[in-house]
Amino acid sequence: GESVGLHLPTLSVQEGDNSIINCAYSNSASDYFIWYKQESGKGPQFIIDIRSNMDKRQGQRVTVLLNKTVKHLSLQIAATQPGDSAVYFCAENSNAGNMLTFGGGTRLMVKP
Amino acid sequence: DTEVTQTPKHLVMGMTNKKSLKCEQHMGHRAMYWYKQKAKKPPELMFVYSYEKLSINESVPSRFSPECPNSSLLNLHLHALQPEDSALYLCASSLRGDTIYFGEGSWLTVV
């Protein structure tokens, strides 16, 4: 079936460095993508989204890049901080219905 | 304000108990969701309500029974659960079915 997956289960970065978390998707009908941050013991928190008619979208310290040709999504975090330590999920939503398909998650660990 | 409120935060129940999880949002969102999340796994969709009607049931066992009393409230009734049902249960809502906002979840332990 269709799936959304991640390349790396764990990413360890030095505080102040930039982080890049990657995600591959297989549903070519996907037209909306979301990145969520989930801290330990909490629910997923919306970070940033992007629609399929865009290649790049920027937020505060975060940038999402979408490459539809290779069905690849990435989240870039600038100047990573200890508070960024969490599990990051990408999710895709096709116009077919009110549901998200989640990737497997990447744990980001920030070293002081 | 994108707030979805869930109660209780923690629940321990026996396999013969009947309990309920509650969810509330006042953002005017018309779609509400229940997700189940096991440790180190992504959330898995259980149910979707759209305009207070059940629109998606992802083949969830009948021991989980959702209810949507009105557009702001969503309940999940639990009965005769198994220990493997222990998980984080997440409620979420969405205005148009695209951006979905999650609550903090209810941690359920079945003993």
C-alpha cells in the first residue's frame, strides 16, 4: 500500500548546527504535507506544512523542502537548540479524505 | 489558538472496566479524530468524525466505541479492553480536513 517513510531513525547534532530530517513518500497523489514535532510524553505539535504546488516554505528557524520528482520531503532546522530535541514525523494528506498518513519518525538529539 | 483538550491525562483500567476518554475543541473545527500511538511508533488512525458523523472507522475492534455528542466534543468509550490496548490515545481536530491539530493525549494502561 501507499506509505510515508523516513531514512534515519535517529539524528544527533551539535547545538547550534543545522539539522536536516528527511522523509520519502510513495503516494504520487499526495498534495499536502505536514511536519510534526513530538516531545516525550506529549502529543504531536504542528511545525510547518507545504502544499504540492510549492517547493519550499520557510517558518521561524524551520524550512520544508518538497521534491515531487523523487517524492522527497525534508525539514531543515537552523541553529538547532536543546529544545528541538524530539521525535519528528512527516505526514501526508491526499485530497481523497480527512486522514493523515505518518512516516515512521526520526528522533533528533541535540548535544550541548 | 489551536487547542485540543483531552481528559484524563492518565487512566488505568481493568479488563472488565468501562471507561471513557474525552476530547474538546472550541476552534470551530468540523472534523475530529481518534488516533492510537504505541511507544516509538507513529500515530495510527482509529476514527474520523466529519460534521458530527462517523466517516472513517479503520477496522477498530468494537471494544472501542466513539461518540460525537456535538461539534466540540468527542468521546471514546472503552469496554473489555486487553493489555495490548495500552497506548497513548490522541484526539485531533481539523477545520477542513487538511491541517490536523493534536491534543496532548490520554495515556491508557490496561491491567
